[in-house]
Amino acid sequence: MIIDLSSYNGKVDFERVNKVANIERVILRGTTRNGNIDTRFIEHLNGAMKSLPDKCIIDVYKFSYARTYANTALECAQLLETLNGAGALTFIEHIWLDLEPFDDKSHTTQECAEIIAAYSNVCKVYNKPLGIYCNYSYAKNILPKWAATLPLWLARWTSGDMGNVAPFKPVLWQYTSKGKVDGISGNVDLSRSLS
């Protein structure tokens, strides 16, 4: 089981989580829109490292609010510098770029291409692998096809399966936003590994 967490999930009892669920990966929100570190990030990171098995992978996701290469490069560098300054970057395996509509507007394919290229270039400087998180519609209609070389974390909650998003080959599938896990109050996003 894979869970992703942010301040919206509140305080998490990771010892209870570990007792009832086989958590193989935790994906934490790194920073908010204004670039500040998520208010629960350090707490969630420490809880996951202390209570979950050593084999559990810890990743970070970042919802991108940029639409140009220059703004995106700054956004990604700020994320990684913030994590590095908090002493957290060495514990993170993947950076997941979260591409979704914002301000009531979807990205264009060209915007996605610039955003992905910027994140990819900045992540290389910090020696962190990049993956893309998006929904089915973005994967089918908006992402540039060349981005299929990157890992894809696909969100599709309304179907019993992921559907076909070729040429992309998802490595993670977020199948619900209404999961229940003992130790986490309220709903939690749940994903599964496909590799």
C-alpha cells in the first residue's frame, strides 16, 4: 500500500499505521503554493522513518503552480533547497511533479513540456529522480509523449482499472482519494505499485 500525506491529513499515528497496513511507500507534500514547507512535513517524515519498516520508500510531491520554464525552474529549486535546508533531502528517493489544473485552467502540452523539462533539469543537479503525477485526462491528452521516459504516477479514482495511457506506462496507480487507514483520521489517498 502507498499513502500520500500533507498537512490536510493532520497528525498521523505511524505506529498504528504500521500495525494494520503494509506500507511500502509514503509520498509527502514538500511545499505549499507560497513555497513554505508543508506544516506537517517534518513530523510526517520523522514518523515514517521511525515507525515504518526500513524497506519503506519516502518520496516528495510538489503541486506545480508555474506555467513557464523559468518560473518552474525557480519553483523546483526552491522546493529542493527547502528540503535540503530542513535536512530532509537525503532521505527522499523520488520527487513527483504534480500536474493538475489550477486557477480553473488546464495546462497546454507546451506548458507541460516546459514544466517537466525544468523540473527534470533541476532534479538532475540535486541527483534526485523525477516522476510525474497526473490524472487520466492529462496523461491521455496533455502530457508531451516524450515524457513517457519518466515514471508516471497515475490518478484514476472513478474506474475499476487505470485504462490505457500509452505510450505512458504507469509505475504507481492512485486508485482512491477516500481510503481508510487506522492511524490516519479522515480520508487518505491510496496508491499501489505496478512494478
